[in-house]
Amino acid sequence: MLKILTSTFMLIPLTWYSKKPWLWLNTTMHSFIISIWSLTLLYHDSDLGYNYNNYFSLDSLSGPLLILSCWLLPLMIIASQNHLAHEPLVRKKIYLTTLIILQLSLIMAFTASELIMFYILFETTLIPTLIIITRWGSQNERLNAGLYFLFYTLMGSLPLLVALLYLHNNLGSLHMLTMTLVAPTLDSSMSTSLLWYACMMAFMVKMPLYGLHLWLPKAHVEAPIAGSMVLAAILLKLGGYGIMRITAFTEPFTSTLCYPFMILSLWGMIMTSSICLRQTDLKSLIAYSSISHMGLVIIAALMQSPMGFMGATVLMVAHGLTSSMLFCLANTNYERTHSRTLILTRGLQMILPLMCAWWLLASLANLAQPPSINLLGELLVIMTSFSWSNFSLILLGTNTVITAVYSLYMLITSQRGKFTDHIYPIKPTLTREHMLMTLHLLPLLIISTCPKFILGVTY
Amino acid sequence: MIRRALQVGFSRGLLTRGLRTRSGGPFNDRDGKWAEFKKKLQVFWPGGSWEPFTDTSHLPPEHADVVIVGGGVIGWSVAYWLKRLEARKNALRVLVVEQDPTYSMASTGLSIGGIRQQFSLPQNIQLSLFSIEFLRNINEYLAVPDEPLLDIQFNPSGYLLLASEEKAAVMEHNVKIQRQEGAKVCLLSPKQLKDKFPWINTEGIALASYGLENEGWFDPWCLLQGLRRKALSMGVYHSHGKVVNLVSSVRSMMTSSGEQVDLKRIYEVHVKVDNSLECQPVECAIVINAAGAWSGEVAELAGIGIGSPGTLQGTRLPVEPRKRYVYVWHCPEGPGLEAPLLTDITGSYFRREGLGGYYLGGCSPMEEEEPDTKDLEVDHDFFQKKVWPYLAQRIPAFNSLKVRSAWAGFYDYNTFDQNGIVGPHPLVSNMYFATGFSGHGLQHAPGVGRAVAEVLLNGNFNTIDLNPFSFNRFYRGKKVLENNII
């Protein structure tokens, strides 16, 4: 554990001591080395995982998520090079430091073995993200976006704090290893329901669940590219991870109390997918698509079945990479035309054909094309939801169709057709951008050859 | 009826504000309350003038998809049509930047508001035909809920163009083209002219063309306000300020003949706010130059025309302001209500103004006698020497008249061929032009707005083909001349 933590922490002096020509190279290289090392954590030989010490442990659920967040740091740094090019050196370093602090909190959050520590780090991730959104976003609405993001999450997580303190009092310890052995003595009363909802709300807001999702389109659209990437890829998964951990404590009640969230997720997936079809802003389209995919994860996580947990984990990892890649692609458009509107950047296949290849692959991954792991996750979720209720198949099937429709709509509008006159002299694709897309896509394709590493605890 | 019943029934309750408004409750007038709160705070806590949250509502937004430079009738027409033709609601963020909110020097308000189809270019005729259809149905296009309807005050009196012996053949040819496009124009011989309008002295006239329908004059201010109101209601942003800088990213490329060409893309527009030193950079994807008489200056900001002459790089936008005078006089013995807008063979024109025996008119000066364009001061001698004699000769009743007032306005004069420039620039790829109409911009505004919106959203002209009006003709030297310039 110290291998990751100390090295990530040392990235901060690395940024501050780097000279100007070396800044980006140093940070990218070193964070990339850390992420390559973290790939060794893919191998788990026992159900208990790795236990480094009292505070940090890693099992086959948190392992893939940790690797995902380590992998994304160099990608975020690569993607931010352009929009930070004109800023003074100190401000670039502050930006990188904020990203690294966020990374540290994420690493510790995923490897935390005590639930209170997880909660503290869950809250800690809010602050660097808020700084990135409100300081480096590009429009006036970002203040509003930051406000929504902060207060939605805080409102959700305050009850969680109370619930965790109660559980700690009740059980004596909130360590992950002990939670399977000790069950709280809960009776089926109103206070238990409240306890259950208190535990769940924070993660539902984070996921986000359909009724609590208003912060996400705002935050994603107004954030700079690194902010969008980390939000879509990792921070949303904190919610899913949290649900899967905390439901161990509330054992017999989840199957009855999860109904509202299941219904909201099932309906919400279709709603947000349909909203995608009407979006005019490219980033907003991808943000709503994230909500739709996370709805599937909520369904799977609340099912508490082995297949469900497998589906949730796979979908989280797959969506992290796909969504982050789509945001990077949208950002390449934005950097060239300075507009996020979908209709102003059309017909790019003629002008940037290689980028079209990346758009195609990302869109196909988004719509769960076989043999990608997105499909694996969706299929597992559909199977587990069908076992819960036969009728949910209709809703899930509709969602799959609409997901395909909007992914293809996004692809066709941005790539095919006649290009608008004012686009033809845009800069050709930089190698840095190609590398960014490759680094997103390569893990996605390689994992699909052997998905057992990311299938989580119940494989 | 239901609304009235509800109001009677619930007058004290939920629906005192009507069915369509929404109150923000304690958040109504947030900015006003914040300003009051700051004032109260200053009483207790007098400090410096630094404040953490300054009110920036007067600044344009930091980002807009399309920035339209120029808030005259062409600018607002483009904004309206962009919002109307966009595929989904709120797809585009459009910002209109106008340097003078009083429109004191803008061509729109100072125009006499004439509309005619008697042009020699088919495109001009088609634009006028669409515009008159737009104006006749203006409330179907521009009505805003809960606001009064527009009254464009269209006087369908027609245009009467007179031609001498040498120009008669051209006029006949033009009328043929106009009829082909669908304009209703008739040709009159001098005898027919005298029968129809007995107050004309037909000496020297060989032929006259008279617009029977869809020609006349209207209130330009009403059109501008109507377009503006509707565009604002559709979500167009506007800002009062002057565009001082256009920042672009440059790609230098080499043509096959070894010449270096700079392909530019404007990505930021710097807007300097009125009466203030604040300059707001607006990040944009597309800039539309609808600045009228000042379009040449705006084009230079983008670097158009800065280069060796004869190259595409060095081809400037040949639009400059030209001052034109309009005089209003009173003549009780004058032509009366039936008088069309008459254009004499000498170039002077007049039309009836109102119902009290007032007329207005003027004349385009010769190239050599162009007045200077520093300001809008009127030269009354021009009327005495260049307008009155010819008008008095043509209409004997005008021998005794009394000039009541006069004003001057600018033509956004295209020195190359006196026709508009519509479409993108070949090198600065995201600057679109909609300017240079040399006196017939107002009557073409609805059509031009729609054309620019089409070329921006679809990539080509769908309804009226304005390809001959592109910027390329300045480089190629192909003039698109209009014979009937007033």
C-alpha cells in the first residue's frame, strides 16, 4: 500500500520542483509508472484479498477500482495540457497538485478497510473536485454547478454519518472483515427503515439515482476535461462501491426497502436515455448517458445476488473507461471549435478520419457492443434483474435500445454528413490525443479477453 | 373565459399573476436585494470599494456559440432566424453585440423604409419577394405571447422608376427578369404615365416601370424592435458594447504555387462595454459580421485585407460608410395620396410621408461629391442645388415647397459592386458576412437573415441562392452589378 500512497504523495514535490519544460512529462511519466505497478494488484488469490495493515486492505472489488483511478491520473494530466497551456506556471502546478490530492483521497477511499475512514475520504474527494470545477471551468454557470454538486452530496452524506456512528456504537467496529461476521440486531421498525435509507442516500446521490441526479449534468458540463474525466470515471463509482459495502450491514431489510430505488433506477434509466436524444450539448449528452449506465449499477448492487455484484463491478470499470474516453473525444472537439454544441461540429469523418475511428469505438463500447466488457456487465445486470422481476426485462430492454439509439445519434451527428464550412481548417489530431484515446481503449479491449479479473468478489 | 372566471374566483389567491408567470418567491429580484443589502452593509462597515461578488450582469456571457457583431436589422434578423431554424430548442447560444443602444448612427433607424422588387439581379428580387411576404405576415413570424402585436404600417404605394431614352432598353430587360421571378411590375409609356399620374411632367422620359403590388414603404423601427423582441424571447443574449478585438488561431499553409496563406479561426471576441473600461472576452465558435457601415473595420480586426494586394490574403472587405441625406418638406399642392416612391432619371427620389402633405426625398450624390462621413450633419445646400431643381422639373407642384427637416444616415456601401456580401470568408473560416447592401439592406433583412442561418446550420443555401454574393468575387474580380441603385 505504501508503494502507491507514498509515490502518489511524492508526485506533489515532483510538480513543484519541476522546471517548466519538464512539468508535464515528469508528472505524466511518474503517475504512469505508478499505474503500471498497480496493475499487479489485479491478481487475487484468496477471497480475503490483501490486508496491508489495520487501515488499508484491498479485495477483488476495490482492486479494479483502485487500478482504474491510478490509470486515470496520467490520462487526466495528458488531457489537460491544452487548456492549461496559457496559464502561468504556478497555476498549472496548483492544478496538478489538486488532481494529485484528489487521487490520494481516492486511493485511500478505495483501500479503506474501516467504514468511517471510507466516509471521511468520500467527503474529502469533494473539495478538490469543487476547486477544479469552480476555478477552471469555462463558463459562468460553473458556480451554480459547484454549488449543486457540493450541496447535493453533503445533504446525502450527513445521514450516512449518523448511521455509521450508530452502527459503530452498536457493533463496536466497522472494519470490513468483521462485517461479515457480526450482524447488527435490527428489528423491522421505522427506525431501521430510516437507518437503511440514511445509509443509502449518500451513495444514491453520488451514483446518481434518477431523482437526485440534477447535479451531474451541471457538474460534468461545466468542469474542465480532467474534472469531467474523474467525475465520470471514478467519483460515480464511489457510490456503487459504497452501496456494495454498506449493504453487508443491513442484511435482511434490503430486499424489502430497496423497492423505491429499484423503481426509480429502472424508470430513470429510460428517462435519462430519452433525454440524451434531445440534447444539443455534446457534454451534456455524455453526462446523461452516465446517469443511465449508473442506473444499471444501482439495480445490480441493490439486488445483492452474486451475478448482480459481478455485473455491477464489471459495469463500473467498463463505464469508467468508456465515459472518460467520450469526454476526452468531446474535449478534442471543444478545443478546436470552442463550442460544445453538437450541430456546429458535424461531418468530422471527412476532416479527421482517425479521430472518427476512436469515436466509432467509443460509441460502440457505450452501446454495449459485444465482445466488450460493457456488454458483459449489462447482460449480467439484465439477468439478475430478470430474476428479481420478470417485468423489469421490458424496461431494461427498452433502455438497451434507446442507449443504442443515442450513441449512434451522437456518432452520426458528429461524424457523418456534410461538414459545416467553418470547420475545415481545424488543426489535425495531435499524437497526444491519439495516445489518450489508445490508453483508454486498450484496457477496455484487453480486459474483454479475460474479464475474470474485474468480476469482483462473487466470481 | 376560463382565465377571467379563475381570476374572479381566486383573485386573492393563487392566480393573481395570471396563468403563465412564475414567482421565484424570496428569490425574486435577487440582484436588487443583494445591491440593497450591500448598501446597508456599507453604512455599518465602510470600507474600500473591493467587493467579492461584483455584479456582472451588464457584461456579455463568457462563452457564446455565435457572436453577431452589429445589432441592426440584419444582425437581429440573423439572430432570429438562427433561433428559428435550429433543430432543437436552445441548441445555439447566440450573442448580439451592439455598440450604440440608442441606434443614433445606425442605418436601420435612419432609413426611409422602402421595399421594392424592381431590381436587376434575380437574387435581389427573390429576397424582396420573401421580405414582403414576411412583412405582410409579420405577426405570424414575430408575435410574442402577452405582448402587443406589431403594426408595420406598410404603405403599398409602389415604386415608380423613370427611364430616359438610353436606359429604356435596360429597364425593359430588368422588368422581364422581375416578371420571371414573380414580381408584379408593369411598364408605362409616357402617355400612360401622364394619364395615371397627371402631376408628372413627362419630358425626357421614355419608359417607366411601376410596381403594382408588394412595393411601398414601412416602418423600419417597428421591424427592428419586432425582430429584437422575438429573438430575445427565444433566448438570444445581447450586449451593449463595441468589439475591439478578434483573437484567432492561425495555421500557416502553403498553396501549390508557393504562396503562404494564413488560415484563421476566430476563437475569442473582445467586447468593450459602453462607458466603462471593462473588456470581456467572449469565447465563440462563429462570428457574423453584420456591422453595417462599420463592417470594414470589424473585418480588419480579423485580419481580412492585411496582406499584399492582389492576393486572397490582401483582399479587403470593400464596405465603407457613405452619407446620404433625406429631406422632409411640406407641399400642400403636391401629388397626394396615390404618389408612389418616384425615382427620377437624374437619381433623385421622393415619397409621400404621412397624410398631411409632407414628402421626403433625396438623391445619391456622384462619386466625386461624396460627403465626408465623420458625422451625420446635413448639408442643406445639397438639397437646393442637387435635389430640388430636378424634382421641381419632374413634378411642377414641387416648385413651391418648404423644407421642414432633414437627417442623414449611412449606407453600408460596397465600393466594388454595390451589392451585399453574404457567406463565409475563404480564409477566416468562421467569419460570416451579412453586410454591404448599399441602401437596400433593410428591405432584404428577413431574407438575408434566413440565408445566413441556413448556410451556418446546413452548409448551403436552401431557399434563396446567394452564392453570387460571396466574398470570393472580390478576389476573382467578378462584379455582380445591380443596375437599379437608388
